[in-house]
Amino acid sequence: MSLSEKLGPSRAKELAAFLLKVEFPAPTRRIMEPLLEMLVGGQSFDLSQNYLIREPAALLLLIELIPSLSEELQLDLWSTLGAMLHQCLHNISSCHNIGMTEKCLDYLAKTKNPKIANHIGSVLELLSGYSLSVKHLKSILSYLYNGQSDTTWAPHSVLLISLLNNVTINRTPDAFFSFSGGHGSVFALPPVSKWPTQTGFTVSMWIRSEQTYDSQRDYYKPILYWFRSGRGSGYSAHFVGSTLVLETVGKQIKKPQTHPVDHVFHSFQWYMVTVVYTAHRLRSSEVQCYVDGVLSLTAEVTLPLQEEIYDKCFLGGNHVATPDSVFQGQMAALYIWRVPLSRDSIASLYKLGSNYRSQFKFEAEVDMPLTMKEQKLLFDGSLSNSLIISYNAKAVDGQLCLEASPTEGHSSVFAHSPHATMLEGVEPVLTTSIHSALHSLGGIQALFPLFSQLDTEQLVTLKGKTVIDYSLSVKLLSLVFELARNSTTYMYQLVQMSSLIPHLLGKVSPLHLSGDLLSVIFDFLRYLSKSPYSEELIQPLVVQLLFNASLWIRASKKVRVYC
């Protein structure tokens, strides 16, 4: 039985109390090192080499000890935790699963040291960016609403509002596969009896790598996908450092064809990778690679003839799956079409974002502003009819991942059952975004009460001095606009309540009506002018917010010049 199974919250408190007696009158750095070693499975803790959380229960001990630590030790501990979470998503997931978000909120409310608060905020931002449940968002908003008193914001409220802003901007998929990078951690597809090579095909997926390249390990080549026969004929893609290399092997091809993609893939960033193989009869076939909808590679290639079943089909590795060849990171939905997609279609796919995981049948599934051209390219039936393979992290049953493309194509593609298997080290991860959580609380109107608190003072020093922070209006309005940018639902909510924002701003100090606030409004209106719904969206906001004379007459002369 592991430590995580033996040690629950109640026993963690008991053990923490015992350790405090041993370390009387206060814990020293000596006690922290074995706890960090316990966290990584009893091995020597090292932020550059051994940082993977293997025993999340040890975190419970650390959390219970925090109030008894000196400020110097607290600062060191929160800094170390933040660095560990930055290293990989597995650590964030482990902290999230033991309720670390709630603990961070509790400690943030209690601490008076701004340096410690900033480190707690960094940890909280990483956890909230990973998944922000309705319960946690409600706790944050309640904390901001209630304040310390009627005249003072709760401690570190500005930090929390900035955190919500950052979480809104840095959107990640709310369903993806996580690859641990250990031996055998691959996603195994069923054998493919007929690979679509007559006209060509397209492979598309969203990926996020957590691998750091070591120049001493030239043999380290993590595989992104591997679609080959037992004799090695077929298609694959692997990383060499920060470069993606496409490889094609066939019986009629003298030596493997390799094509490096002209794009630098940074660790810990999401990318949409789309590879298009096009077969030509009268000229050489070609391969193209698009990164985030932008063409990064075009090269001539000889497509292998399929003379046998492709029974070695994997994501994140191959049939050998050694630690030097497996992918470490995350992967959102996989799509394979039996036709080469056009440049415009791929750009439209990128516009859908990493959260899309359906069959391109219904526009109503997308809460994203799309132009008429993009809607036609995505939902006119061509993508849906040519989709032959699709897997996503929501369509799972145990270790089985259900094939999610239109069922008509299964019989002509797979040798038997179309469902894939997640081998050890690959797991589906489901999270909640701030957009989904806020929707459950009523949408962006849940943020409007904060505007009425703009004149409330904020504690800014350890001596108890309070001042009004006039940048809060900019941060709040930026948060509202950023939520509306990526959601047609929130955009229409904003337009319907366009008269409420100037009404609330009109009740607070005119010092909030700054040039920075005006810049935020101008930036959002510029964005709306390029959106497909510009005519119906811009007019209410311009009339009610920008051309509202009774509001801007209160601003300074310097600001009124631009109104």
C-alpha cells in the first residue's frame, strides 16, 4: 500500500502535529528535505532531474506544516512548489486532485507578506489554468465580493483579479490525453487494413510537449505518431530536439525519406499540428505540415504502396516504446481524413481551437465567432464525410478509447474493432475551464457586482496603509472583454447588458476613467470590427459605452480628447 493510500487528511494533521513536537519550537529546513524526497517517491529531490510527484499525500503533510514555518521557509516552499508545477502537467494534476486549490485560497487570505502572496498566486494560477471548478470559482468570487470590510477589499484581491485575467487568456483543452513518457506509455490504434493513399490524407492534432532536449542524448527521439506495417512501411513523425521530423518508409523507397519542419516547438505550449500527404499521378507527390494553421513545410515525397495491413499504429511512440522514443506531454483530439485538406480548411480548423472534438456536422456545437466562409468550410459536409479516424479523451471506457468518426467509414478502414487502447502511462484528463465554470454561475453578469466596489480601498503595505487602486477598473473590464472574445454566448450577454457597464462606471470615482481604460475599449472594438457579427455587436457598445457623454464628461480633459 502506497503512502497516498495510507495517509489521508486526518492522519496528515496527526503526523504534522507529531513532527511539530519533534521540531519544537519551530520546524527547520532539516525537516523539509525528507518531505520533498517523500514527495518524489523516496528518491533524492532535484528540480532539474527528479521533480515528478509520485506521492501526492506527502503534499498534505507539507500543507499542514506551512503555518508553523518561518516566513523564509514558507517563501522557499511555495517557490519550490511553483517550480515543480511549471515542470509538468502531472504535478499540477496531482495537486489539483488533493484539493490544493482550496488550500491556496485559504493561505492567500491569511498571509500578510506580499512576496509569499505572489508565490501562492503563481501556484494558484497554474492550478486554476489547469481546471477551475464551479466550486472554486464561486469561492474566489465570494472572497472578492465580501472583502475585509465595507470599505476595504479582501487582502490580495488585485492579485486574484489579475489571476482570473491570465487564466482567461491562456485557454487550454478541457479534455486531452496525458502521456507520462515512461516505458510503454503509448496510445495503440487498431490495425488499419486500407490506408487512404489514393488521393492522399490529412492527420491533425493538438499537442503540448513537456520534454526538454538534452544535447548529450542524441538518441532521444520521441515519436508523435507511427502508422506502419509489420515490415516498417508507412508514415511517422518524431522530434529531434525542438524540431519535428516527418518520415516516410516504403518497399519501393530506397531509403527513409525525412523532412524536418521549419518551426521551433517550445516545451509547455499548445500547438495544432496538421500533416497533409497529397498523391499526384502526373507529378511527384508531396507532404505539407501546418503549425497553428500556418504552412511550415512543403516537400516532394514518394508515398509507400500499402501491400499489407498497417498493424503498428500508435500515438506517442511505437511498438518498442522505450523511454528514449516515447512522447511526454499532452495530446487533444486526433483527426484523420481520407483527403488532403486545403490551406483555408486547416486555417478554419485552427480557429475552432483545441477544445473542439466533434464530427463537423452542426455549427451549433461551436461557441466561437466564425465567418460565413469558415462555417461553410467546416460544416458543409465535406469534412464530416471524409473523416475516417477520430479519438478524443471524453469518449473513453476504462483503458478503451472509442472511435468517434461517422460510423460509415469503419468497415473500409479497420481490420476489426475500430476502438483504440490507452496503455500504461496514458490517461484521459477532463478539466473545467473558467468559461464553463462562470456559465454555471450566470455568465459575465456574475462579475458586474465587482464594479460597484472599485472605490473600495486596497491594503498595499504591511503597515496597514490602504489606498484606492485605480487600475482595477482596467483589469475588470479586460476580464469581461477577454471572456467575450472567445465565446459568442458571452459576447451576446455583453451586448445585452451594454448599458450596465457605463451605469456602474458612472457611480465610481472619475479617476477610474483613465486612458488605459479607454485603450481597452478601443482594442475590443477593433476586435469586434473584424468579427463576423460586427454590425450587430459594435453599435450597442459604441453608443452605450464609447459615445456616452454623461459618462466621459466626468473624465479628465486628457482622456476626453479621445472620446
